Amino acid sequence: MTAAVEAEAPAVIDGLPAETYHADMTSISSTGLRQLLAPGCPAQFKYDRDHPQAPKREFDLGHAVHAAVLGEGHDIVEITEFTDYKKADARTLRDEAYAAGKVPLLPKEKIQVDAMAEAIRQHPVAGPLFAPGTGVAERSIYWTDLATGVRCRVRPDWLKHRGEGRLIVVDYKTCRAADPASLQKAVYEHGYHQQAAFYLDGVKALGLHGDQEPAFVFAFQSKTAPYLVHLVELDFPALALGAARNARALRIYADCTATGIWPGFNDAITYLPLPVWGEKRDQEEYS
């Protein structure tokens, strides 16, 4: 299944089903670009794209809170008859929800989702930022990268123009911990600086930002009570490095698409040293 857009034309689509967006094989997303680079590789990216995974339980909470905060997204089905999935009837209800493209939640999970959404609403900055009717959720954006000719796509969680007219691109993420050190690690390990740079490229390519430089803000929220919220805007060096990683990934994707060759990690025997930290520790212990 592919998105109903012409390959050459930039496009902004409201209301495009998430399933259609994610199934599009004519364009590359931010997630795909990150999968092409280490620790991933083109061969793994292509396999994962051609073999979509079944819904995972660990994603249910995030999908549900997204829908509660943004007012759009997956429909939620509360399984009120059970407190866990140990019984076959409970698993049947869960699987039926998945098959219908919905997110199943146990009662305790629904309580958590509601509490997290309320914490967002009560936050002095995040509350007004996500106020219903003040922005656009889940807008699908398509454009062509001029350097490689690769068709690109992004789907910002929330687009909002501030009072002075500046466009704010917001991405909501749940996390284990929302302290600065934990978020720095998460941004680097998951390539969120790539995501931010790519999304900014998308809104600029479509001219959605007007005459002011757009901003990209992550709204991180801890998954444990009291569900702390931490809004983050990455600095220029982080965005520049993210853009550089995207540029390399786009070249890799263009080459693989043109040749039909999607390489793995290596086709030869290579020397593999110990990690620097491990070698240093063992030398201190055993030398």
C-alpha cells in the first residue's frame, strides 16, 4: 500500500490514515533514515520494511497517550472485564482490538493514560501548547530531497503557530526518565536529533513556516507518577549533526534503491577489537 500522492509534487495531507502513511514504500521517513545508519544497516532496514511487525504491547501506552493528548490517533478500547491478559478471553479481546487497528488498554492502563494526559494539560507550557483547536495533529508532509531525488515524508505530532507567527513543530514522546542527563542519552541513542532536523527540512520544503525560522520542540513525559513533563529544544550543533546524518542516510538510500543492493554490515572478515572502555578495564585488572 502506498500513499496517494504524486512522486514529484510536494504535498501536505490532513486526515491520511496512519496505516497508509507508514505503509508507503515510495518515500523514506525519519525512522527509516535512522535505521539505515549504524547500529542498523540497509539490509535490516529493507527486511523490516518488507515485513511489518505485529503490534507490540510496549507501544500501546505511547499510542494511547498520543491519542489522549493530541485528540487524534489510534482509537482506544478499554478491556474492562479483565485486569490482565492471563485468560484466553482477555487475549482474544486484545487481539480483536489489534486487528481493528485499535489500542487495547486494561483498566489500570487507562487510568495511567488519563493521568498522563491530565499532567500535560496542567503543565504551564505544555498545556497551552497542546490546547485543543490551537494546532494541527498528524499532518502528513511529502517532498523530494533535491540532492538525491529521494522522496521524503514526515508526520509531525503537532504543528502550531505561536502568537508572533513562528511555527512550532512538536513531537510528543513518553520516556522512562525526564531528567536532562537521561534525555541527552535518549536523544543521541535514538537519533532524535536526526528526527528534529528532518522534520524541520520537511516544513521548510513545503513553506509551512512562513517568513520565520521554525522551531522543533520535544515534549518528553515520564511514564511513572507524577508523570513529569520536560520540553526540549535541541541546540544548533545537535541539529547540524542530525542533518549531516540524514544527508548520508539519504545517499545510502538513493544508492540502494538505484542498484537494488542492500548491504549488511560487512561481506568480508574484519578485525574486531574490544570496546575501548572494556579493554581499558581489563588491562587495569589483569595486566
